[in-house]
Amino acid sequence: MTRKFDCKGDGCGECQVCRYLDYLDWVESVAFDGPKSIERSPKIDAYLAEMDVT
């Protein structure tokens, strides 16, 4: 079963966009102050930039 790409902002925690945003929040909460090396999703980053969500 494929996950829904975007729930359109209801914060479901299940779609790809919500899970990605949750991941970024988690990284920010556990990372030390300084440069971070995380695996970004160019596809979702481009989508969020287009939607002006971030």
C-alpha cells in the first residue's frame, strides 16, 4: 500500500509530507547546535517550497 503524498495540512502524521515534517522537527530537537548532515528529500522540499509551507 502506498502512503498518501499529502493530506493538505491536517497534520495526519501518516502521509509522506507529514512524516517528513515530523522527521525534520525530530532532527532539530535532537541535533546539537552546528551544521547538520541529514538526508533531505528534494521532491518533498520542492513541493513544500511551491506550497510555501516551510
